[in-house]
Amino acid sequence: MSMNFVLVGCGRIATLHVAGYKDYQDAKLYGVYDKNINCAKKFAAEHGIPKVYESYEQVLADDKVTGVEILTPHHLHCQMTIQACNAKKHVSVQKPMALNLVECDQMIEAAKKNGVKLKVYENFVFYPPYQIAKKLLDNGEIGEPQAMRYKMNNAALCSLNAPATKMRAKSAGVKLDEDLPSTGWKVNPLSWAWRLNESLSGGGPVVFDDGYHKFSIIMHMLGDVEKVCAWIDYTPVMPGVYQDSPATIMWKHKDSKIYGVFDVSCSKDMYIQSKYYTCDERMEITGSRGIIWVTRCTATLLPDVAPVVMYRDGKLTEFWDMPCDWQDSFINCTRDFIDSIKHDREPMLSGERGREVLKFALAAIDSSKQNKEIYLDSYEDKELMKKKGIISIFFKKKK
Ligand SMILES: NC(=O)c1ccc[n+]([C@@H]2O[C@H](COP(=O)([O-])OP(=O)(O)OC[C@H]3O[C@@H](n4cnc5c(N)ncnc54)[C@H](O)[C@@H]3O)[C@@H](O)[C@H]2O)c1
């Protein structure tokens, strides 16, 4: 019997949620819903999706719908997930799972009570180069894991989603058309607006929002985390508006001497080639016998370097033979949701695992605020968010 799925929220990321359903066993992208009905209609027409719903209640009342993918701003994740579970729909909810751990518990409870799957949609763990690196690691190719370094570069020069590209290029001494083509995809300013309001997003766009991917892949590669210590600074992205970077986050894995560092730099005059966000990630894992590098993910800063490289016994081995477009991670992630329902197994990240990842993120942020290291086992939660004014903390005074 065919399973029918509905995308809820037809914004920027929804475009990457379509391909996973194409020609995939017994699953169909059946409908869409967005509170902006014109946006939903346009999206459905562009992607050949048969049905456009007029309300979320209508989606949930439709017996033909097997599951929903929630692709809305973060403050809606908890409430929409609980509603869907109560309507006996399976749920995939985009990262970060929720605003805080209390919400995670409510979502997990709702899924359990109703006997439906709850998947936190975090695609990095499905990115083929990371999958290859994980296999090498688990097969002991570099010996016992010792440490991880994870680097993220945000850039803006010639990026279609960063304003004032021309002025920036001029001040950096770059001739735009001759030297560098535009890079990155277009992002509707509305897609940034809610992210800069902490009561809607739950935290900063870099460490809390995008960072969820990084906290997830760190735990996926090397296991649970014992403690974390972080410095998270603020940088203006436009006059008076700040984002949560640069940042340096350090952690120790449980029951081991494995340490890691994740750091973020934002370079407004740096050019990064990308079909998506102009944000590049590089991972390095050191083992007792060798080193594994994963040299890309969202963007392609180093197109001539193999996606995965391993050093061992004086030799470098390059791994080229894999799909490595960022979109591939979305295809695999969507299929994990479908398969978890079809084979009645836990999805990868389950609600419980998604909660652990969120805890890592929240503890890192609190560590920076409180200037101290935080042990995850004894960390519970910050209080439920109180409504703050628009753009709240991002209007901080420059130090
Ligand atoms: N996996 C990734 O790499 C990745 C990348 C970007 C965004 N995301 C996540 O995806 C989610 C959506 O992000 P986005 O960038 O697409 O945001 P967006 O702002 O571009 O899109 C959100 C959409 O939700 C709609 N919406 C808002 N309230 C709604 C409601 N009550 N009912 C129905 N629709 C509603 C908006 O009209 C909009 O079209 C977030 O959780 C975000 O963190 C994940």
C-alpha cells in the first residue's frame, strides 16, 4: 500500500525534501501546506505535488496521509508535532528538534502514546562522505579515535543571500563579473527574520540553529559527550543586528580521553563556492594510527581535494567514489523516515537521540553565558523561553 506524505512549510529548505520521494518504494509526496497559501500553490505546481491543503487541521484530518514533514520555524515544532502524533500521523521534524528539553519530552511522549514514529530530520549524518568516514573509523582504519577538529567557515563575498555584494567586492578589491561568479542560493529575507528573534528560533542562527548539525555529527562519529566548554561571541550582520559567532566550542566524550574542538569563523570578504548556503565545513578525526579528513559538506571550498582523505603509515588515500552533493544527504535522510515506517524500526535520529543532541547545543550555549564547563548528565534545561522583543539578544551593544 502506498504511503502518502505532506510537507508542512514550503520555504527555503522544503526544495531539498522533494527528491527523496522520487521513485522511492511505495512512498509519495502527496501534498503540501503552508500558512502562505500562494507559496504552497507555487511549490506544489513547481514540483508536481497533487494536493494543496488550506489548513494544518485539514492535513491531519485526511485519512490518506501517512506522515508529515514539519519544515516550519522552530517555535512551531513542538506544538505541530504533538498535534500530528495525536492525529496518528508519523512525524519527521526538521532540526533543531525544539526550543528546549521540556518541549522534546512532550514530543517524545506524544509519539509514544500514539504509537507513531518521531524522526528528527538532521541530514549531515546521511551525507555520503561522513558515512564513508564513519565506516573507516568503525573498521579501525586509523586505530583508536583520539580527537576531532571541526571547522566551519561562513562567507559572504558574491553570495546571493548576502546583501551589499557589490560594495563588499569593491572594498575587497575584487572585480565581480570578471573574477568571481555569484555563489550560493537565494534566501528570502523572511527566512532570516524569524531566525533573528530568539523566541521564535530558540537561539542564534550559527551555534543553536545550524550548529545542531555539527553537534549531531560529532556525537554520531565519536559517541556521547561528557562535558562542554564554549566561547560564543557576537558579530554584526547588519547595523544593530548580531549573529552568534565567532565561536569556539570544546568538549570531551564520555568514558574516554577523546576531546574535540568546533570553531566557527565568519569572513564577509571570503568567496566560497556553493549551490546552497555559502558555509563550508571540514572535519578532521585523529586516531592512534592515522587521520581522516572530510573536506566538504554544505559548500565546496576545496573542489580539487577528495571528499574524504585518510593518512596512515606514511601514505595518503583519497576517496572520490561517492555522491557528495549536499542534496544527497537530504535524499538519504528522507528515505530513512520512509523506511522507519515501512520496516517499523526507529528512525535515525529518534526523538530521544534528537533530545541528546539538543542538550549538547544548549549546554554549549549556557557554558559560554556562564563562563564555565558544563557536564551534560547533570544539565537539564534552561527555563521555557519567555517572549522577548523582536531580534532580542541580537541587538546587543557591541563590546
Ligand atoms: N537541514 C538543513 O540543513 C536545514 C537548512 C535550513 C533550514 N532547516 C530547518 O528547516 C526549517 C525551516 O527552515 P527554512 O529555512 O525553510 O525556513 P523558511 O522561513 O524559509 O520557511 C518556513 C516556511 O514555513 C511557513 N510557515 C510559517 N508558519 C507556519 C504555520 N503556522 N503553518 C504552516 N506553515 C508555516 C512559512 O510561510 C515558510 O514558507 C527550520 O527548522 C530550519 O532550521 C534545515
